[in-house]
Amino acid sequence: MKLEPIIVSLLDTDLYKFNMDQVIFHKHTDLNGEYYFKCRNEGVVFTPEMLEEINAQIDYLCALRFKKDELNYLRSIRFIKNDYVEFLRLWHPIREYVETGLSEDGELSVIVRGPLFSAMQFEIYLLEIINEVYFRMQYDYEVLRASAEERLNQKIEDFKSGKYNFKFAEFGCRRRLSREWQDEVVRRLVDETKNCVGTSNVYLAMKYHLTPIGTYAHEYVQMYQGIDSIPLAYTNHYAMKDWFNEYDGDNGTALTDTLTTDLFLLDFTRAMVNNYSGVRHDSGDPYVWGDKIIDHFKKYGVDPMTKTLLFSDSLDFERAQALYEYFKDRAKVSFGIGTFCSNDTSAGALNIVIKLQYVNGRPVAKLSDASGKEMCRDEDYMEYLKRSVDFRINRESKNDMR
């Protein structure tokens, strides 16, 4: 390993990994998952030296264990339960679950296979490793860091001057420039502005006494596609039901676009609207989405000002400020801002993902509200899933018109 260790704490991940894993630990330990890496940028080449470093960093990751103070911190989070923390005392990343490779043209391959409660934890760690290895070995890191610092200085000045006046959480783990730079960004945004209200990074939340922020990701809804007894077009219903049962109405921000927001709203019934504190946007036109969600709240007689619209789709501060101005008098508005905080440099950021693709041997997929975010290794399944979703939406729309 030529670089310093990139992951030095198993808390160096997004909070929602623990949230989702706790539900799996309590309700679905029989599920096995397969995750696949994809770089969405054109022309990105990984070298054999990069692959060697990535493998060495994964080896180091898999030697880590949760420390006593880290477990105690997790236990202090109000909705994390003691039996799950005790499970984490025993858990560690298993190296044999991760397979890496490199094609002749420099395309990186990473596959994670294993029990879902364990395999799912690798995603953020691996993305943090891959991203930092790439930027340290492809570029002059100090030049990139200097450009990132210059841009951060301007962002902070723009908050101080009043150009931006919205509240947000830092969501930058998966595509950060480096561990040390994300640490610096979070520290300075919290110390030098009044606008950063927390971070998704559990380690940094513990270190700086911040609020750790996150609920669940697309993979949580996707995993229900792998359960034989659940019809594909009803996975949102079962996912939200299990989530509510696990957290008893706490930790309640629902992600809408795993199988399109239109399908989600069919299951976001009066009971679910009341049970959840808000919803998160992650694809499609955010203005159309927000108007649609507000209308949905009003449909059930719920004041949208009592609910939160959380925006998190490829945001920068300009987009966030515009959304804030548009919605602030109609609903609670918050933002999760990732790459623009943790990897805004003179070089373009990588658009890298690791997505759940199989559960118990069955393909699963995310449809999203926008083209380009879909990812499925089985085209026949993807078409079948789309037909299932469209059939339910069309059928229930016709029923509503009667």
C-alpha cells in the first residue's frame, strides 16, 4: 500500500447504511445481495497501479473492527437499537466478498457478493477508496486540493454575505476528493457558517458533535424485488411498512423515485403521509416533483408546511438557493449536498456508483424519474419491471376516474 490508509474507521460511511442494515438485521437476514460498480464518465481509465492500490486499501479496510467509543456513539443515536449495535461488535467487512478486476482498456470492475446485511456495507467504503486512489494517482493532489480550498473559501464567503441563506447537510462521502478534505470541508462549513446543520458521515458527526443525517437509499426498496412473496409494483408499500414498524415513526424521510414517484404516491397513503416527516428527491425535475408532492399532501388535508421536502440530486449552492426560494413558503425545505462540497476542484468529479443488482439470485433495478440513472444487468427483467409498474399506475388511475 503506497498511500496512507483511506478508511481508518468503520464509522466513515453514510448514516443510512446503518439505518437500512438494522431493518435487514431484524427482518431480512435471509437475503443475499450482489453489487456492481459503474463509472458513468466517458473515457476514464484506471491503471494496474491504481487497481493494486485499491486492493491494498480493501485489505486494510477488512482488517478494521468497530472500536468501543464508536459502538457507544452508535448506541447514542436515538433510533439505533442495542441488539444491532451488539451485532456490529461482532461484524467486520469480509475480504472474500469483494472481487476486483481491470479490463485491457482500463475499465474497473468491482463486484460485492454476500449476505445482504454484510454486502451492503461495502458500498460507501469502496467508493471512498476508489475515488481517492484515482484522484491521488491520476493528478497532482496538492494542485487539486488548492483549487478545492479556493472554491470552498468562496462558498463560505457567499454564505457570510447572504448570497445563500438556506440550511443543508453535507452528503459527500461517496465521491469525496479524500478523507482529509471531507473532514476539512465539514469542519469549516460548520465553524464558519450557520447553514450546515449536519453530515451524512457518521465518523465526522461523532468527531465534531454534529447531527448525523440520513434515512434510506434506493437499494432498500430494491431489495424487496428479490422477495418472492412481494409483487414488484408493491415494493414501496412493503419497504415503507417495514421502515415504519422498525422506527415507529421516527427517522421518517421516504425516498420517492426508486420505481418512479408516480408509483410511490400510490402507496404514500394518508397513513403513510402522516407517519413520515417528509420525502426526498433524487431524480427528475425537482420543481415538478415538489409541486406534485405538495399537491399530494393537500389531497389528504395535510399542511405541507408541516412536512419536509429534502432535495439531494446533484445539487450545487445555486440550484439549492433557487429551490429554496421557490418552495420555502409552501413547505419545509432542506438539502443534502454531496460532490459540490467534497470534490469541487479544477478537475471534473467522477460519477461513480455501486448498485444492488441481484437479491437471492433475482435481478433488481431502479427505474428513477430520469433517464441515465437506471442500472440493471438483465434487460428482460427491466422491461418486465417497467410493465409491472405501468400496469399498476394505469389501472389505479382508471379506477380514480370512475
